[in-house]
Amino acid sequence: MLKSALEHAVREEEIPRNVARNVRTGTPRPRRFEPLTADEARQFLTTAEGHRLHALFELALHTGLRKGELLGLHWEDLNLHAGTAAIRRTLQRTTAGGLTTLPTKTRASERRIALPTRCAHSLKHHHEQQQREREAAGTGWQQNGHVFTTAQGGPLDPTNLTRTFTTLLRKAGLRRIRFHDLRHSTATLLLEQGVELVVIKELLGHAHIGITATVYAHVRLRLQRDAIDTLSTALNGPAITETANGDEPPPCAALVR
């Protein structure tokens, strides 16, 4: 970060040279995370059914969107008929401005993703629920276009969302994890289903596929081990017995060309 800041100062001719340019930095270790298993994810979504933010948690687990990206979604970003969502902004709490809408984390983070049919249905239901809340709030409704809001239409505080998430985990009888681990759960479950790394990279909005590959290296190693074990089982199977005359080749289901 310091190297980048000093490089900017050089371009602006504020300083003659970047003294941090030749500093060697080690490769940071990927942060440990605790993704949900498929069974745990289903259990969590079942517990969240009926909650006013059920559509948010379902969208988080199906798409891997970051917390700020979920809270920064506007209805104009969604095309529920086509089943797509445009990720353009993120909602963050800043020291100076409170809850503030900012551009996405990186250029790669600004993307268009496909919405599962299940999520599209949940979002339609959520929109109807929001209209009822708007009628109940009357003149106290805060119109801002956000998909996920408070009961009065205001933007959702990320801290309050984390509290709600933790409460639902406890209610579901699941171990405590970070909200960001829902994003890791999505990627891990997709990898385990055989989805290509490049597709996961585009869905998560990583700048480079190397980031995706590094973060989920342990998952790929486990899948490699499973694949190797499967191959070993096949190679260690029962030997083919000889035919009566010993000259004919073993039967084949189809001609190999």
C-alpha cells in the first residue's frame, strides 16, 4: 500500500523517487476461513425462511456477493425477468460520512452475474414485502432505491446485518462464522460440484484467477486427492479373467476408434 501511494506521489511530481520500489515483500498467507458444508447451508437457509432478510441470505449463498455489494444493490440493478444482477456499488460505513455508497472494490468487481431462479423468486417476494412495509411506514418511509433496507426504508447497517446473521446461526444450531464466510462457502461448494475456476473467479469478481486459485488451493488439493483415490480404486479393481480359448480379446462395449 505504501509503495503504491509513493508511486502516485512520484507521478504527481511531489517526490523525486519511490524509496519503497525495491522493497521485497513476502507473499501473504491466505486468511483462514470456515465455509459451511452443503448440509449446513441448507440448514441455515431453512432457519432463515420467514425472516424479512431471507432473500439476502439466499442471494449471498448462491452468488458469493460481498456484504457491501449485497447492501449496495438497487432495484434498478436487477432484471428479475432475465435473471441477472449488475454489481456496480458497495455500501460501507466510513468514519467521516457514515453509511456511504461507494464504487465496487476493484474494476473486476463491477460485473453482471446470473441469478438462480430460486433467488429471482425470493427477490420478487421480497419486493412485495417491501411495498407492504412502505405502506405501513407512510410518510416516514426513506426512499433510496436499495433492495435491502430497514423496515423504514433506510440503508442497512453492515454491523446490524452481522448481528442478525449471528442470531440465525445460533437459532440453526450452527457454529459461529463470519458473514464473509458465506462467500467462501459459495466458492467451496461450487468447486466441489466441479465448476471451473474461471467461472468462480468471474462470479466472485476477483481481479485475477490467481487470487481465486490461491485462496481455494486447499479445496483443489482435496478434490485432487479424491480424484486420485477414485482412479486408484479403478486401477486396483478385479483383474479381467481369460476367455475359454485364451486367444480372444476381452469383450468391449463399444468399438474404440
